[in-house]
Amino acid sequence: MARTHPLPSIYDYLEYRVWLRDAWAWLRAQSTSHSYRWFSKKAGLGSPSYLKHVIDGDRNLTEDTAARFAKALDLGPQEAKYFQALVRMNQAHSTEERARWYEVLSSLPPYRETRKLERSQYDYYARWYCVPIRELVARADFIEDPAWIGAQLLPPIKSSEAREAVSLLLELGLLTRRPDGTLQQAEALLSTGPQLRLLSLRRFHQQMLHRAEAAMDQVALDEREVGGVTLRLTAPQVRYMKQRMFELRQEVLQLDGAGDGPEAVYHFAFQLFPLTDREQDPSQEGDDDA
């Protein structure tokens, strides 16, 4: 039987457990007969507390149980497709997989109609070439020609990709036009929610790591620098390193556009990550005889 009142719109959510919590609260408010046992029976599930365990994060949904949930909640075809993609995105184990499922759910018409700007903000970082194109616009010899723009990038991109990137940057307010019609950089606040911002930034850094790997073979040694050290650090030393890396990034940013002579757009990055687990602190070890 179709529901007589709307559940909270699933298109407003990027966390399926949060939506389930809110949808369940709405159902409970409609009738006291809406119990966990009622839902499990409607969804054809064996455990009467299955829904509660999922909402609490104690259990995940499989492809089959996600379909059962969608049916039990009387979701329409597009809503069900969005819900199932949302489940796959939230439960993904890698940035690449999460990004793939976000692109599936954000391509659905209801999402595009209501959250187009959010998808555009995601695309800004998820397409690695958008950030360097924005920097390229500030170069003295910039030509607003998609073929020229595409040929400047390493590796080159298609003219169609360059054209779409410029349109995206204009849409987001990261580029504007001067009175004479030429492009210029502009500052705009990208207000994407924290989860989507994290996903898009991870995707951006992931792609830049691939670009760095390719540069080792494709870029002359005097045009690149790749190096690193492997060492032992305590937790306070890690915090110190992270602070110094932040400070250096701020210092490097002051170089942007401040020099004389021909310019190229560079990506400067460094990484700090553990290669082993931390040794156990002897002071925290338990007494085996206790």
C-alpha cells in the first residue's frame, strides 16, 4: 500500500543511515503499529531488530537487503535506485568506489534538479584538470580557446573537456568575465557538505598522485622533484610534522604569481603517512597475571 504522506526526501541525504533514522521516526509518528517487528515482516527479514541494527551502524545492507528496505518503505523506482546507490557509496571501501557510486546517484534526474550546484562543486575537484585550468587563466599568454587550453595541460585533455571545465568554473564563480569579456580568476566559497567535500578532495589528491607517478617518466628531471625520507616518529613528532607541512604550504602559496618571467602551472605536494603500526607503549601493557 502506498504511503499517504511523504517520507523525508531521500534526495536531501548523503548518508543512508541518517535517512533511515529520520524516515523511521516519521513512520513511528504516523502509527504506533509501526514497530521493528512490523518492518522486518514487511521487508521479509528474519530478525525483528534488523532495522535498528542497521540504523545504529551495527549491520550493513547487502544488495538484496537494500532492495528489501526500499520495497518495505514504498520507495518509487528512482528513489529506490538512489537509495541503493547511496548504500553502496556509504559502505564502499575505497575513494574510487565511493566516487563511482556518487556519480551514479548524482546522475539521477531528481538529484540533478535539486542539487545541481553540489554536483558541480564535486566535479571541480573530481576532474583533476579544473584546478590547473583556473590557474592557467591568470597566465599572461592565456588564450580562451578549448584546443589551446587542452594542449597546455600535461597530459593534454580533449577540447570538449576544456570547454566543460571553463563553463564549470564560471558556474561556480571561480572565474568571471571582465567588462571586455576576457576571463579572470575570482574567489568563491564552495559550500559543499563535509562528506562530499571530503570525497571530492580525496578524489583530487588521488588523481594528483597518479599524475606525480606519471611525471617521473614523462617530465625532465630539472622540471620536477620527487624525494622522501623514511624514519621513526612518535605521536607528538607526527603532530609537529603536520603543523610544519601546513606552515610550508602557506608559505609556498605566497609565491603564486609573485615572480617575473614565463610561468607554468605546477602542483606541489608532499605526503606523510605510516608504513607500520605503532609499537605498544610498555606503560600501557596489561599484567598477564591479572
